Amino acid sequence: KPRKKLNYQINKLKYQQIVKEAFKCHSAGNIYEAKKYYQYLIKEGFQNADVFNNYGIILKELNQYQEAGLAFRKSIEINPKDDKSYANLGGILEELGQYQEAELYMRKAININPSNAITYSNLGSILIKLGYYKEAEISLNKSIEISPDISEAYTKLAHIYATSGRLQEAKRSSNKAIEL
């Protein structure tokens, strides 16, 4: 038994080093090298939510949306309390035009972490695409309340205001987006 425990510890250290290297490559913009590291870890059966989430991000950057969605789903399966994976899956589903499912995953992300302004802004975008302008406005205002420096939220609000004929508010929102 001690040998088995030692092998486990060695493998854990090895995997941690590979994860570190993958993250370093990804941060430096070398996504193809990072992708190879993550693929190796996954092939070896390394069950880590961050590995699957980061791999999904890379796949998204490579416009491999279906595969990215699978990676985010696996990340959620491993760690159902990780708001980032829910939000990332929501973003992929939005890219794929699956707005209702995207809305559900964004809302799950918000339930887990109600202080993430970007998630509220992304939910607002999805709600606009679904035609739920009032809910989108509420979500975007919440995003701005949490973090007043998200220009995308102001841009999306300007769209809502302009669409509903609230031109002064649209102008103010657009100017704020430009300022940021």
C-alpha cells in the first residue's frame, strides 16, 4: 500500500506541473501548446474542473464550440459549484444560437456567484436576443451596479433604450460606453 500512495503523490505532482505549464502557455498566447497539455491530462484521466474549463476556453478560442461545450459540461459535472464553467457554457450556447439554454446556464452562474458583473452583462445580451428587453435592462443595470466600468453593458443598454425610443438615455449610455 505505501508504494501505491507514493505513486499517487508522484502522479499528482506531475499533473500539477503539467497544469502549471499549460496555464503558462495559455497565458502567453500559445494556445496550441496549452491545448496539447490539457489533452494529455484529459487522456490520462486527470479529473479536474479547472483543466476542463481551461480546455473549453481554448476550444472556444479555436471556434470549436461543440467540443468546448462538452469540456464545460464535464467541468460542471466535476465541480457543480463553479460559476465560471456555467457562465462559459452559457456563452458557448449563445454562440450556437441556443439562447434559452444559454439563459439557464447564465442564471445558474449568477445563483452561485451573484457578484460577477460580467455574467449579468452576458445574461443581458442573451435576454436581448430572446426579446426580453425589460429583463435585459434589469440585468445590465445590475452589471453596472456591481462594476460601473463594463463598457459592453452600457452598449447593450444603449441598444435597448434606442429600440424603445428612449433616445436621451441611449445617447448617455453610448457616450459612457465610448468614455470607457
